[in-house]
Amino acid sequence: MQERRNISRVEYKANGVVVVCATGDKYFVRTKNVSPLGMGLTMSPDIPDLVGKDIIIVANTLIMYADVNRQVLNDDGTFTVGIHARQFTPEVLEYLFQHIG
């Protein structure tokens, strides 16, 4: 998948969990890279299409609120997913603080 932005991503390999904001569904993913604007992920083929969904991803010490903007099928059946970071709203932060513990 060709990167379309000018800000370079740096490699960031970690296990992570994606939570779909609208449903609370949780999926295990693997991070590939990160930038100030987003992140690249790899996810298994049994995870549904997340394009256009608001998500929160937790990976090691990083928590990001984001939109899923692309999902590309890899030759091995996994997906490469691009996400674009969003600013946390007071409502999302309140939800996180209430459910972390």
C-alpha cells in the first residue's frame, strides 16, 4: 500500500486492540507504523470491514482515537488498515475514564 501523505510514518510494531466506538466490539490487531496523523495496522481476515468507523486503538503505551480510512487485502489474506487520528472529544474521554480501571 503506497503512503499518500507527506508526513513520514515510523515503524511501530506492537500488539493492539481496536474498539469500535459505535458498538463496543473489540478486535486484536498488530501495529505496523505510526505518525502524528495516524497509524498503519495489520488485522486478520475474520475482522469485518471497518472503513468509515470511529475507533479507539490501544497499543502498548499509545491510545489513539481515529477514523478508519482504508483497508487493503494482502496476499496472505490479512488486511492492511490505514487510520487517521482524531482529537479526543470530552465525551470520548469521559467514556474512557469511566471504563478503564
